[in-house]
Amino acid sequence: MTHPASELSHPIQLDRIGAASIKVSLTSDSDVRSALAERFDLQAIDALTVELIVRRQRATGWIEVSGTVSGSVVQNCIVTNDPVSASVVADVLELFDDSGEASSDEVDLDPLADTPEPIAGETLDVGEIAAQAFGLALDPYPRADGATSETVSSATQAEESERASPFAKLAALKDLNVKKR
């Protein structure tokens, strides 16, 4: 699982992963946080901490990545576009199979079943796993305190509806033609 432009890249060689736990603690500098903020369309990421454990399960041979990703972000309010500060905590529990064995043609549709993601190559980028978990934990509809659809001024709403309405454009053309006569 590699990501060519992974901002939080932290690859681990697959042959280093055994039954003994590998602890991964990552903190990010301002450049990494800025790049991730751009990736996830955030105003800012003020803090980001990753605490993961990587190990190979004895029974299955699968690689298990578990832990938490936490941070402080500033998002745009979906109503007013004002800054919204939030804390983000994401639990991580991912399974990977590096055996290279093709799975059967039968597909298990049980969403609670433990099904590993197949991986090829020689490394597993746990930083990218953390970045994806962080992105999925973000509030998709952040709202500033007290922001409702009525918060947007009526003038702004009228302006937007005139711009969006093809009938408003036709009415403007009709008014223009009437004034010319």
C-alpha cells in the first residue's frame, strides 16, 4: 500500500514485521501538516499525532495495524465559511495480506468479517494508513456555532439565486430589450 505523494510517509519493510509488536509514534512538522491540510481541504492542522502498533497475527499471518490518530484542525463552516476548530480522533484497525495468494472468486459481503487488504511490494506505508484514517474521521459538514441556513444573509441568497437562475438571466435580457426601444 504505497501512495506516491504521501505527506506522512512512514514505510516499514514487510520482512521486519513479525509477531512481536512494532510501535510507531509519529508527530508531524508544519510542512507535513500544511500538505495534509491542503489534501483534505482544511484551513489548518494545528497538531497531528500518530500512535500505531504493527504486528503479524500468528494464526493468519496477516499484518495488523492498530492504534489512534489524533489532531486539531480548522475547517470551513459549510454555511458561513467561517473557521471551525475541531479535535479529531480516529481509531485504526487495518488488516493486510502480503502472502501474494490470490483470493477465491467467492466474495464475502459481510461488512463485519475480517478481510485483509492484499498488498504487493516490499513495504507497508503506515503513515499513509494514518493519513487516510485521519481524513475519514474529519467532520464532512462542519458548522460554526449557531450557523444555520438562515445565517447566510438574504442579500447573498438573492444574489446567488439570481446568478444560478437561467430565468433571471432571461429577465435581465428582456429588461435590456425593453429599455432599448
